[in-house]
Amino acid sequence: MMQDCSGNVSRSGLKEECGVFGVYNIDDANDAAQITYYGLYALQHRGQESCGIAVNDDGTIVYHKDLGIVPEVFNSTMINHLSGTISVGHVRYSTCGQNVRENAQPLVTKYKKGTLTVAHNGNIVNAGELRAKFENRGAIFQTTSDSEVIAYLIAQERIASHSVEEAVSRAMKWLVGSYSLVVMSPRKLIGVRDPHGIRPLCIGKTEHSYILSSETCGLDAVDAAFIRDLAAGEIVCIDKDGIKSDMSHHIGESKICIFEYIYFARPDSVVDGISVYEARRMGGRLLARQHPVEADLVIGVPDSGIDAAIGYAQESGIDYGIGLVKNRYIGRTFIQPTQNERVQAVRIKLNALATAVKDKRVVMVDDSIVRGTTSKRLVQMLRDCGAKEVHMRVSAPPFVYPCYFGTDIPDQDLLVACNHSVEEIRDMLGADSLGYLDRNSLPELLCGKKCAYCDSCFSGNYPMEVPFKKNVQCQCLQG
């Protein structure tokens, strides 16, 4: 049984990924939703458009989901109503499908074999093709999300499978793209990582529960001990007998999205054995070596530019300071139908600290430049506050190819680095100098660990076949 308890969005910069979380209580404690709530709070940086929690109470699935961030969608009364021993949680940023309540996750489905609950982080490249095929057979979809295609596939394969984990394995043969999944059946909790391991997923344990989380910061939030990361292509099934692993889809080492270390993950997380904070600090050090400049102050663009700025300051010997202040009380995504409103939104989110930057030669470190709108506004803010010089440093290479695996990097004609040289971009931003991280130095972000990664948005080297739409000659290619 299931019970529901319940424009134009500016995308001038990168948006977060989705975050997934799951709890399997070993004993009969009914606090799975409470644990999931705290886990989603820790993963809030991965998506602020919508969130949801579904719990399993002896075969009855009770869930609540809505648009908004975790404290907007849930309160103590709602959490107390979500009583159960197994749970799945999700925070969403939509890279595929509209930002409407129907697309909020987890997706809860009732089908012939019972109930199925799915939470997904990533993007299915062939979702449109699969959806069309199933619709031609009479399938009815309630959302525009590619995650519903995954749920439909698992439900379809479950009819001829001996177990839900076997159905998940069979469904994986259809899927092309990136996915970390948390799947709940009436008696089991399942974690899945795609065969290339593009999106992260890890396992932890408390005294009474097993935990699945997109990042280790989610485990820390619920005082769970880290067990390990799922391997690329691995399926783990948690039930009353413990954890079982299926490695039949494992095709090699993980090709984790390199942007997890540059932007997506929280700095206190460790992803595939690599500290996110140390990776970002190393990025700043590399920038200082590759693009030195005489300056008085190094500042970071909050939040993901700060760690790289610290690294730049440490390597260069230039003082680090706070030059931009972030408004931390912005909840839902801004709806900004006009360019003037989009520009104003930058001022609402970030403001320059005049007393820190006045009469200073400033190095401003950010994680990326997509279209350049935000960067241009920030440079102007610093100049308006009296900065004598503004030198911009970017702790990632130029974006010159679109991402098909869940990162909100648009078509090439919208990427400023694909249509302009570094010098042209510098001029557009109004900066005194501009330096990007050299793509050839990306392996050094991994702090000595030799592992594969996906850098297709920088290199065009995709780990699988993708639907190229355009072939734009990029002027800003590096490395």
C-alpha cells in the first residue's frame, strides 16, 4: 500500500547534482525517516529544487516530497508521521525533466510484485529512446524525469526475475549514462553505481543501521562509520541477512566525474578515497604555479572557490582574506525572467567586502566560468568597492563540451570558452588577467592517487557514446 502525505529559471552558473540517501535499520527501530532527514540536510548542497523521503513500515510505503529545500518541505510533525524501518531520501536539482512536484523524488511505484521506490543521481543518456519505446508498447509515464524510466525498467524486469536485485541487474543492461541509485522494496534496500562509476555512492554503518549516501558527509551527519565506496558497476543488497554484493557489471576502475572534486561535493567529504578539500586546495596551488601574479590579496568566490583560494595563497605567499560575502538564507531557486533581474540576483547572493578590497590588487578564485555573467558582475563589484586590480583565476579548465551525465553544462554555443579566446573572455569580464587550470594537470588534483576520471566537459573524451548535437570549433581549448 502507498500513501502520499503531502518558468524560466536562471542558469548562468553551474547547479548542484542530486543527492541520494538510504537507511536500513537492522533492529525494529522506526526512526529511519529521522536519520534520512539529517542525511539529506548534509547533502543539501547537491540540490535545492525539491526533496523527499519515503519510508517502509512493514510493507506499507509512506512518503512525502515537494518543491523546496529540506527544512521547507519537512517539519517535526511530518517526520514523526513517516514511521518505518527502511527509508530512501533525495534532494534534487533537475538536469533532466522540469522542476515540478511530480518530478520530485523518491519515485514511489505500485506494480504487480508490490511496491518499488527509486532515488537517482545522474542522467540517462538514452532515456528518451527508452521512453518512446515503452510508450509505443502502452506504458504511461507520470513525470518527465529520466528516473521514472529507470523505475519502469526495474518493475518490468522484476516480473521475470527471482529477486528485486536481479531485476535491477537486468535493468542496468538497458541503461546508458550515469547513475547512483538507492532502491527500496518491501524488505530490501539496494544501492547501485553505474558501470563507469561517474556518480559517487558509499556505504556506512551505525550500531543499528546500514546507510547509503552520495557522500561521506551524509554519513558523518548521522554518526555512521564509513565502510567503503561502491565500486563502478556494483550492486549492493541490504536485508535482514546483511550486505550482499553483485559485481557482474563491473568493467574496470571508476571514472568519477572530476567536477565532484572541483565543485559538487562538500569539502569535508572523501570521494573514492580522495579528500575533496585537499583536491581543491591542490587546484589553487597549481593555479598559483601556472598563473602567478603580483597582488595584495587572494579571495575565493563562496563556497567552492574558497578552498582553491586558500591553496593559491599558500603557494604564492599572498595574503588570503574574505572579499566576497554570501547570503546564506537563499532557499528556493530564483525565478528571473529578465536579464536585469538575473544581474540583481547576483547582488542578492553575493556582495563585496569594501574594507577588505579597497586599494588592493585582488586575485579572485572561482571554480568555473560557464557563460560568464556571474563572473563579470563579481569583477565589477570588486572594482566598485575600490579594488585597484582584479585578477581572476579558475580552478578548472575551460568548459568547451556539454555534459550528458548530470552536470548542468549546456550546449556548446552557450559556453563562453567555446566561442571566445582566454583574452576575449578576460576583456568581457573586465578583469586585469585571467587564468584557467591547465587540463593536463587534472591528475594532480587527486593528491597522488592514480585513478581514472571523467573530464569530458573539458576534453570531449566521453566514457561512452553520446548524442552529439553540434560540432562547434572551440577557441579556448587548453592542453
